Amino acid sequence: MSDQLDLKTGWLDNETMQNIRANVPLVYVDAIPVRVDELGNVTRVGMLLRQAADGSLSRMVVSGRVLFGERIRDALLRHLEKDLGPVALPQIPAAPAPFTVAEYFPDPEISGFHDPRHHAVSLAYVVPVAGDCQPTQEALDLVWYTPAEAVSDPVRREMTQGHDRLLRLGLASVGVLP
């Protein structure tokens, strides 16, 4: 196993990862970055523009795999900082609780959540961010929408893989679904 897993980073080599993706559901986190006012009400929703697993450009939430030996909170922090920059200052509680669990399947008809690469189980969170956010690495752009804009038809048409459904569930969970 030591040839397949870098114990410092938790990353698997490509061949091992492909074998696992073909046979085992993976654990992911999805995070909807939001800005809140002084009362804690969501005022803005951050959406990334990035290349989706199917190769298309899509508006997406922050998403990524939980590494071997990694706590959920640490995975959320790592992915939010990776996609929004090191000074995003996400406000993640000590014991985060997801607003839903989404199951992504290679077949888009099974759950409405789709990832052509594999079956994944994702814990989904709404996470306030307080700092300056700049898209990094594979994110091409970051746009802040009002909750109404985020669920509007033009923005929803830019989303794939069920992220439009995930966004609506997340906004409903914090009481701001228009």
C-alpha cells in the first residue's frame, strides 16, 4: 500500500485511484461559500466557474475529495482555501453538520447528482467566508450573486452535475431560498 499512497498527502497514484473509482464510492465535501450580514443572514452566494468532470465549463460550488485520515472540517478548509484563496477566512464550526448528503452517480438519472467518473457520497455545507476571495488553481472565475440571482434561470443553466439542486437545498437550509 505504501507504493500506492503518499502518507504525507493522502494522494493515491492514478492507477490505484482509477481502480477505486471503478469499485468504491468516494467521500466528498461540497461547500457553498456565502457572505453574511451582521445578523448572520446570507446576502451573497459565491459560485465558481470551472471545468466540470465531463469537460464542460460550469458554475459550481466548492467541491473535493476527503483524503485518507482527514477530518471533514479539515477537508472543507482545504478545499475552500484551494478554490477561494488562502485569505478567504471560512467560518467553519468546530463540529460541522451538513445540510444534506448528495450521492453522485455516473448515471445522471439515478439521483440527479452526476459525476461521470464515479459514485461519490458528498456531505454538503453552507459556509460563510469573511476574507478576500480570489479563485485559484482550476477555478476560472468567482462571482458573488444575491440568493435570488444564484437560483435564477440564467445562472442555473450554467450549472451541471446537480449543483443547481444542491444550491437550492443549501439556500433553503439557511432560510433564503427565494
